[in-house]
Amino acid sequence: LSCVARHTTSIQQCVSETAMAPSANLAAVAAGSFVAGVAVFALREKLLKFFEKFETEEPSKQGRVPIFVMMPLDTITNDGKSVNELATRRAWLKGLANNGARGIMVDVWWGLVETAPGTYNFEGYLELCKLCKELGLKLQAVMSFHQCGGNVGDNVSFPIPSWALEPARAQGFLYKDRDGKISEDCLSLSADKQQIFPGKGGTGKRDAIACYSDFMAAFASTFAPFLGNTIVEIQVGMGPCGELRYPSYMMSQGWDYPGVGLIMAHDSGMEKMLKEAAAAAGKPQFGIVPASCPTNTCGMPEDCVLFSAKFSGDSHRTGGHGSFFLEWYHKTLLSHGDTVLRAACAAFPKIKDLSFSVKVSGIHWHCMHPSRATETCAGYVPSLETGSGAYSNIAKMLGGVAKQTGRDVFFNFTCLEMSNISQGPGMPHADSSPEDLIAEVRRACIQEQVPLCGENALQFGLPESDWALSQIRTQTRGWATGHDKMHAVTLLRLDDGFARPSSLKTLRKWVASL
């Protein structure tokens, strides 16, 4: 009572003062008063529980930038019917709800849901959505048209549906590098308009865009009661890892940091598209991928003619074959993004508080090289005239779709936790500068009036990584009033470590500081 009267906030201090140190118990027992000793101990325990209740029931404070947390990759059971380890996941989500998180993000795996053409099993995701509603959490749903497995942090495997993978592999609509190595992470964008996939129920044929559209329409119909209230964002998968890019750097195929990766335009579909584009431009001789492109996925920009500052001819800024190809490579990716995003907007009803987002990879290595080689291989080709990044074009595409469809569309960017100093001194040949890259993306979003949101690139422990949380807090610009302020941040990834009391305590304090 003395502690309460003085508004003492330390549980340990109250307990130690109440128990009067161990001597109180010992004296009572020594005097033969066992009951008195037990009574003092019981009072100590009651006070401990009282103050714990007082602390945990204090309302958490949410900052000016909403924080979401990415769910585990295996959130849904392999049969798609329920939430994996439901009791544990419920406790984790309750911990997030009580400590300032606005909600969660979850991958809705194409290969898990649509195991047969046009047959959709969303049972497990419905269970998760109802749980979020019960706990007052919002949900960002990722339309994951890529495989789970083979990438950084993947601990489970959900390939894309076999009924889509097999015809794509057989007819050359999976991304391929110059050495013939194929990526099965997602379908090639060259499959967008190719009716080679079975229709609903196995009847007729569909192209890739129709497959994506049907999937999203089925999701929208199934989750109609939750759209705009529990489900507040649809992130539209557009390529490997769900990102708008080519699978140019594949760990499963030998890539290692800070390699520039490889050009991914050698599948039959991409080769046909390039040949047709060159013919239409009156330059049929440019209808093949330039021989000057990178040949080693782990190589540096100076190792190939196309990107090296030492060479000339068809390099990235001097015109000719190289510049024609790179411009086509970039515009083709943008066109794919535009088409898939419009399909998503058409699949979902126009509802207040339901937004869309597109994820763009934070490719920070070699962004300080004149060629910006790694970004270029992924499809983020810089201006051939000024060398400025591709992000203005991406933001312009997103803004254009938003205006024409009347939807809110966000530019989602990764690597928020990284700083220039953390990436540079230890590996200067990586030409890495993530802070400058984020600033460039932010400027593009401001220019095109597109809201910016983001994620950390690599998982970290919250209590152990004050540097990462501090960096993300700086990048959110929670004090700002314009498009320079981040719309939301999603943290990777909810697990036992994230759900620790020390992690949740750190999360609570950090969220309130934004």
C-alpha cells in the first residue's frame, strides 16, 4: 500500500519493499510462526500479480505510421484448411495487438489455394482473417503468384500449381538465363497473353493474366465481408518473391552477393517478344539479347562490356544494340506490372479503406556504379540519358493506374533497416548505398503523388537491434505531412523470437515513438 500511495511503477521495487527482504519470512518461521511466513509470501505473490496486471492493461500507443508484421511462411497448413499451430499463433497475434501493431501481412499462396484449375481452398485463410477480426488486427493480403522456397529466409516449399508450371516449362514460358538455367519461382511475363493454361474445371484455355484475375476474384468473393474493415490492403504479386522484377539473382542457381546477376530474357516467350519489338522498330538486327550482357551471375559491373565504364560501342549509354535492348527490357516489365495491377483493381470491388500495393526490391548493391548493373539486370534500367534510376517510371505507372481506376495504390520498397555505413566500409566493391536509394524512391513517389510504404530486407531480433529500429524510424518520417511520410511499415517476421516478452516490449516502445 505504501508503494501504491507513492505511485511506484517498479514491480521489483514494490515486491522487495513489501517482503522487507528475506529476513521477514525467516524471522517469522524462526519464531515458530509458519503461518505468518506463508502469509507474507502470499501477499508478495498477490502484489506481483496486481502490478503485472496494472502494467499489461495500460493501453498501448500507436505512432503516426501503422506497423504491420509479416506472418510465417507456413502460417497455413499444407492442406490449406486451417491455421498452423493455431493456439500458438493466436497467442502471438494477441501479443501484437496488445503492443501497438496495427495488423499483419500474410502470403496467400497460389500453389496452396488453387491445386486444381478454378478450384480454390481459402479455409485456412478465412480462419486467420476471423482471428484478426476478433483481436482487432488489420490484414494485408499478398496475392503470391510465386513459389515459396529457394529464397532468403524460405523454410518451407509451396511451388506454383503443377497445372500451370508444367505447360509453362514445356512451352518455354519460364524465365531462363543465357546458360539455359530456368527459374521456377514464377511464370515468365511472356506468358501473360498466352492461352496455354487449363480453364476452370479443366475446360478451355486461359492465359496467365486470366489465371491471376480468376484467383483474385475468387479471393474477393470469399472474403467480401472482411474487405475494407479487416482486410485493408491487397499486395499484388508480380514476379519472383512477389516483386515487380526479373529473377536475375537466384541463390538456387549459384548467385552470391554482391554479384550483378544475369539478364533473364532467354525463354522462348521473351525471345519472341524481343524479336517482334525489334522488327516493329525497323531494327530486326536487334532482335536478340546482346552478347555483351553479363556472363557470370557473381560478376562485377566492370566484368562485362555492357556495363563497364572501360568499354564503348553498345554499352548502356552509347546507343545501338545494348541501349535498345535495355529500354525494351525495362518497358516490358512496366507493361507487365500495369496489366497485372489493372487486373487486380478489376477483380476487387471499389470499397473505402481497401488499397493495393506493389513491391519493388531494394537492390542497393552497385547502385553507385554508373551502369547500376544489378538493378538493370532485374529490370530497373536507369535512364540511358541521365543515369537516374527507374523508380520514377515505376511510380508513374502506379500513379497512372491509381488515377484511372480510382484506387489507392502504394509503392512498397524494401531495405528500410539498412544504412550506408552498415553496407559500405566492409565491402567497398559492392558500391552499396541503401539510404541514397531509398531517398531516390521517396523523391519519385513525391513527384508522382504515390504513397510510399516499406519493409526491412532481412529479419532481425528487436531487442538486439536498436540500430535497425532507429534506422527504420528515421526512414518513416512520421512527423511529415506529405508523401514523404511512409504510409505503413511491415516488419519481418513473426516467430518465437518476435513473440518474446522482450521483443513485444521493444515493439510497444518503438511503435509509440514513430
